Amino acid sequence: MIKEEKIPFETMVFSGVTFKVINRHEAHNIIGDLTDFKNQKIYNVFEDTWRFPDYEENPIFLLAEDDVEMDLFEMDFSTEEHPDIFILGFIFKKNLTVAKLISSYDTDNSPALIVLGKTTTVNINLFGSVHYLGGGLQCDTLAGEYNHGELFVKGDLIAWLVYTDDMLFHFERFTDVQAIISSGRPDVLICSNVQDTDGSIITVENYLPSTHKLSDIVEDSFVENSDYGTEILGNNYLEVFKEGLSILDYDKKEKYMYADFRNQFINMVEVLSENEELKENGKIVRHISGTTYLFIPFDYEGKKYSQISEEIGNSFSIRMRALWCHEDEEIMIILEYLDENGDPKYQWMNDENAAGIEFFCVKNAVMKTFEILMAPEAEEEDDEDDETEYAEYDSSFSLEEFAVQFGGYKLPEDLVKLYEFEQEHGVESYSECFGLTITNDKIGIKTWSEEEEFYNSFIEFAGANGSGSSYAYWLIDKDLNNCPIVVFGDEGGVHIVAESTCKLIQLLTLDTEISVDFDSAYFYKDEEYYEESENKEEFQEWVKAEFDLDAIETNEEADEIVDQAQRKYKQKFNDFLVKFGIEISEEDE
């Protein structure tokens, strides 16, 4: 039984509004049964994580029971008048109207915003927690940032721009949305009613790729390029948000409405048709970071067609294509979600004049594909290694490219920090035979079981030793911070090795590769043959500074970390393996 917390006072003023102060038990009664679009509960206020911690003094929720109107709403954990309290979340039982801006506190951590009625504002900028808008949202711009945030919007969404930089957005329906832009992988999910194989109508939640570039709709002064060459919002947009002004350029209507798409597409087909690569190979294709960009002419039922397409792999399986029929001079726009065999599961298809944001994302894909196919410096991944599909210890990939293999899961902050350290110091330079990797397909895991439930229960992210073993998250929770790490041995054996990313990082400070056999996985440093990695000392100092963890120096210390993880997860993991007919060691039975 969880002891009920006392509230320090009955009411509290925040942003000029008087809220009722409630504890997490009272909050649970209000928000504990809120669900996502898969009917899974969103909030557990007793979970004692960074979202709803137990270690802060005077944790409270602020509750508004009636409609609320504010000029500016910038969430914070406390106020100058009450610096000793810790606000876990703001709950609005009815409608919330904010004249200028609704904003979270920090990308790493923020109070949660929960509105059961309708939310109306000019700009809304969220991150740092899981937020819920249950009665719809109307705004000019909705922006989200960083993988510590997630947003669920039920009801109508009316917005000119929905922009996310590594934050998941879930929407029930787009009532009037002009542009969807994800700066990296697809991070926006929308519910759609589709026909099942038996003819019944079912609701599914699918990723929707970007419909535009930022520069197509945002005023130029607010658009910057990231280190990876993608367009991102510049920092000065926040000041404009606070003034309640728009960052959008409504004079760019011809761009964001794709007013001249027909002529542009025909011109693209004509230019690509004269390409020497097409004449030599019959197609022009680029494979970049799990995405395929393609131009191909073909005949179908006696007619000639030309197709420009983008297909996003890495577990997204989304294909967007436009076709030109040379005889009929008709353009067909197609958005498809593919099954594991590459065949369409769901499909949207119409001509280029059709309304619907689903078709905007296809037009955006066509524009991007043309640019990539025409760029002489476009780098194509080597298809000769498609059997393994691993970027073995190649640290040249961007964080966005690394994140794609995680699908809908948010990168743990600790893993992002490790990525940044590796980018600065070099792969395999700080711990023997360790390096972060991109796995474009689950070929290695599929050798254990071809059942989809099995191989989709893991995300590989790093090479574990010099012989081909790999580290992977075992997906037992929606938050990877709560998922243990396993090692897949290259010659047999799959074992739990660490409770978390942080614990794996501590194991790496031993500076020796992991040994994996059928019965066990262990770290053994032989001092007689040990050679120190070039950046071992910098790595150990970094681990101490970032995580307050001492470097481990002995095999016994490493054994204790592995044993601790196995005491917690080994039996559950063995039961999981047996379920799929995978043999486990007799000593584990």
C-alpha cells in the first residue's frame, strides 16, 4: 500500500490562475485511466521515475476544475512564492485557452500537461514529459523536441504546422492540418480507419512522414541547418512564440500547397529520363540509411509509366510514390504501408489534385528523391553486404541515422551521451571491441527465430566483441530506460548482461570485450595480455563525471553487475526464449 502524501496547502497561484493542490493519489483518480490509441494506460503517477519521482520533497499536482484562460503558460516545477514544492503535472478538467504560448519547462524533464477539455493557443511547445490533450487542439504551430517527451491528442487537431525534432506525437484525427514535419525519422502517428482482410473497418495507428520542408512554410529567418544537413527551427523562434506571433510565412502558399506540382513532376521525369545511369541500368537508385530512393520506367497493361519513389525501411515500411502515365498524361499519387514481405497492408491512392495530407507527404518524398538522385555527391550504401545489413563499427553515421533503427522507441538519454562521446573520441577507442552500430534488418536475430513476435522484441544497437556478438535492448517496456540489455553471441548463447544502459556503460569501463558461449556471458580481463584502449582514461573520467559511477577494475566487479541483472531478469528471459523453442542451458532450467 503506497502511503498517501500530504498536501502542503489547499490552493496555489500559477501564471495568474488559482489551482487546487492535490497529491498523486487524487491525481491518479483523475488521470489513471487515460489511455493511448492502443487502449494502454498512459499514466502511472506512482512509478517513481524521472517523470513522477518519489525523491522530491512536497510533490504535488495542480488542478483546474473550470475553464481556464491565460496570457502565457510556461510550466515550471515551482514558483518564487513556493520554491520548496515540486509540481509533477498540471491537470485541467475543462478547456484551456492561452493567448500566446504553452511551453514545457526543459527538454530533459518537465511537469506533465493534461487537459481533458479543448486546448486553444497560438503556439505550443512541448517536451520533457508525457502530455495529454483529451479534447482536441487548435493552434498555429505545435512543436515538440527531444525524446524525453511524448504527446497524445484526442479529438480534432487544427494546426498550420506540426513540427517534431525527435519527439513522438500521437493524433486521433487531422481536422485541418497544413504541414507535418519531422526533422529526423517519422515521429508523427495518426489513427486511420482502414479495411481489414475480412472486409471489416479497423482503426490503426500509422507513422506519417513529413509533408514539407520547413523552408516551404516557415519564415526563412527561423530556419537553420543542423550538423547533419537537415532543416531545424532556430533558437530565436521561442522569443516569437512568447509574443504570441507566428513563425509561418503565409506568402509561401504556392510552395506549401504544391500549386505547381504537376509541371514540376513532369519536368523531373523528363530530366531523369535523360540520365546516363538510367540508360546503363534501367533505373536510378540510392540506398541511404535504410531508405531507398528510386526512379524507374516500366510498362503496364500496354502503357508506359515512370515512377519516382521513396521507401523508408528500418521497421517503418512506408512507401511513397508518384507515377506518370505517358499515354494518358495522368499522375497517380500513392502512399503505402508495407508488410514484412514488402506487400501493401494499407494504401491511399488518388490523382495529384486530391485533397488530404497523406498526399502531401508523397509529393514531399518525390521532391526529396529527385534532389538525392540528381546530387553527384549522394552516397549509396554498399549493396554487397545486404546479407548481414550491419554497419560494422562505422562511426560516420549521424544521431538521426542511428535513431532510425529504434522505430517508435525513444533513445535513452544515456545512450545519446555515449553516442556523443564515441563521435568525439572514436569507435573502439575507449573499450575493447565495442562500437555503436546501425542494424538495417534483424538478420542476426532472425537466425534464432523467424517468428515476428520474437525478433520484434529486440533492438540491436552495438557490437559487443571482435567476433560478431551484439548488444540489444529486450523490449519489455515502452520506455527503453526500463528495458534490460542482452547479448547475442555470434556462436551461440543469448544472455541478459545489464539492467540498463547506464550499467552497460559501467561494464565498458573494464575495457575488455565480452565473452559469450551457450552457457554464459562474462567479462574476463587477462592482465598478462591486456592492452589499454587509447581513450580508456578519458572514458572512465567521463563516466564518473556524467553518471557518478566509478570505473570497474576487476572481473569480479563485472560479474556482480551481470549477476545483478540476471537475478532480476534471467528467469523471465529464459521463459521467453523457451516460448519460441530456443534451447537454454541445463543449469538455467
